[in-house]
Amino acid sequence: MDAKPLRWLAATVTTGVLVAVGATTLAADASNERQKARSVIFVNGDGMGPAHREAARLALEGLDGQLVMDSLPVSGQLTTSPDDPANPITDSAAGATAWTIGQRTYNGSIGYDVNKRPVPTLGYRAKQAGKATGLVTTAQVTDASPAAWFANVPDRGQQDEIARQYIDVSKPDVILGGGEDWWLPAGNPGAYPDKPAEDPTEGSRSTKGDLIAIARQAGYRYVSTAAQLQAAPDGRLLGLFANQEMFQQREEGQGDVYSPVVSLATMTSKALATLKKDRDGFFLLIEEEGVDEFSHDNNAARMLQSMGELEKAVAVAKAYVNAHPDTLLVITGDHECGGLTVEDTGTTDESGDAISKEDGPFAIPGSPLKFNLDWTTSGHTGVDVPVTAAGPYATLFTGKHPNTHVHEVLSKILTK
């Protein structure tokens, strides 16, 4: 669909008339939707394409089952192309920044346009509009996808600067995930020791000082264990539960571990319990990073485990939306990773190298059948990603749109 029909659709929706697109008729009374809209929960399965969702459905729910993330009433597709002079395939930074500033940009950008100028992000603008904001992720809390909602840096690698901006500029009310290393100066390990046996490269590395101490001075409660998280009172909350990501990404049997100190679902529940207290509503980003990282290593078993944990968090989010119909829930991925295909077990491995390979077989619950997963790359691809949605303005995700369309829809709720 080209840009002109999209502009026509957006203009028509704001008038509150019925819009026919092919065989689909969208009832889009914008004034009514605006009255119902208060909060947004946005879920990113990092690296999650259509085959990841289908593989998870087969492995977790069986031949006739359905994932929670696929049970939402509205579905569509998003393109993921960046505006990068060197690469037609996006990274997470450019993909997430397209959501948060409404413009395609170069790989590595966090809240910067193609001319390397900072643009106010949706997370920052939601806070300026009076809403509570938060993020939960199994990556570093300062990694590309969460950072794109709440920071502006020209290079995604500036994670300690991203952390500083969280505290000094965008001020999310809830920050939960990994990445303690970026909050403490070198030689000052926190709750998680430097150079752990599972990854000796990990260690504190902030060049911005002790950002945990600065966060405490700014009114954040800092927690680093599941018990501390559970006991934390309402109010600003910073929780860091790993040196870097909340898992160890490796090929199968090469030290790969997915066993977070706190589950994504638990972090999601705590964040929602805190953010929902705001009368003006809230924005919450939920991200499962393991889908992408284990796909980079063509580790299908851990990828499926990560998808299972994402499903649990989605179930928490969906239950909240069912009880709070003034909340928009959106589930998608920033890009596809691995060039994944779901195959039957009778096919041969066509790839033939040590990275891009066939995985499996994997059992299908309730069936004697099994399936294989075939990886075609250890990198990202340009495959369109599925999007499912429920709540106010969800119908606007029907059809195929550029990833910048996320910004168009969410802005209706998060900005004034």
C-alpha cells in the first residue's frame, strides 16, 4: 500500500466514517476511540517474524492451538526497511526508532533522524503529556529497542549515556531488566560481579559515574533480586537483574542459558501494578530479547523457550486489557532474525554450513507429528513482521503498513 492511500485512510478515520479497504470495513469513529483511549501496552518480540510465531504455536499449543498473542481480534503486517545508505535491512535501533519518531532512519540510530538530528520520542512525549511510563525487558534496559522510546543518541552503543538520559531527561517511572554494567563505573561491581564464569567479558563500564546512586537521589527505588522487586512499594522503580542480558546467548550446548533472575511476566505484572495508579494513563514497553539473540545463534530450542516466556508476559498484558478496555495492546517485532522457516521432518538440510542450519525435530503436543526449523542466516532479514492488537484504535493496524505507522496510531493516545 503506498503513502497516498494511507493518508486518505488516516484522514477519513478522523472524520468518524466507515472506511472500506478491499473486503474489510473498518468502523473507525475517532472521537469515540479517543474517549475510550487512556493507556498503551506495546510488546516487542525482538527478532520475531511469522515463522517464530508459528513455530511457537506448534511447540507450545499443538496443531489446533492458538498463541495468546495471536488471539487478539486485529491483525496486520508491518514492513521493517530502514533509511540507511549502506544496508537495506534494519537493525533493532532503526526499527524501534521508526516506531518512536515516525521516521525511517539509519541503523544504530536511537531517536535520531537520517540527518542525525534528535527527534522527541513517544516515551518522552507521553511523559510530557502527563502519563506514567515504563519499560521491562530481558535485554539491557539501555539496549536499542527500549532506548529508542526514551533516549536520543546517534549511536546505540552509548548505553551509559542512555541510562543517564533515563534519569535526567525522559524519566520513565518503571525501568526493569538487565544491564547493570552500564550503570556503574569500571571497577565497581554491583549486585552482579564482574567477569562471571559464564561470561568473563562482562563488567561495570559506566563513564557517567554511579548512575544507580544518581537514580536513587532522583527518587527511584533500586532493586536487584526477585524478593526486592516483590517488596518494592509504589513509586519510581529501577530494577537491574543481570550484568548484561538476562540470559547467555550461545549455540546449543555451548554455554547457552535462559534462566532470568526475574521472569518477564513477573516484571510485567509489577510494572502494570505500579503504572496503573496514574489517573492520566500510562505507556509500557514489554520486550523479550531472547527471541532475537538466540536466533542470531540459530539456537531454536532457546528461541522457543524465549517465545514461551514472551507468551506468559502477553497473557498478563491481555488480562489487564480485558479488565481495562481503555488500554491499547499491540504485539509485534522490530524485525525478523534468522531467516527462519518451519519445515517437515522429511526435508534435508539445504544450508550446509555451521551457522545457517536445520534444527529439530521438535515435538507437537497432542500429536505424533514433529517439525523442523531451518535457519537461512545468522543475521536479520527484511521479512514483514506480524502485528496483532486489541483495544482503542486497534483496527488501524488492519492491513499492511510501514513500521512508522506504529507512531501514527500510538500518538493518538500518548500525546496531546
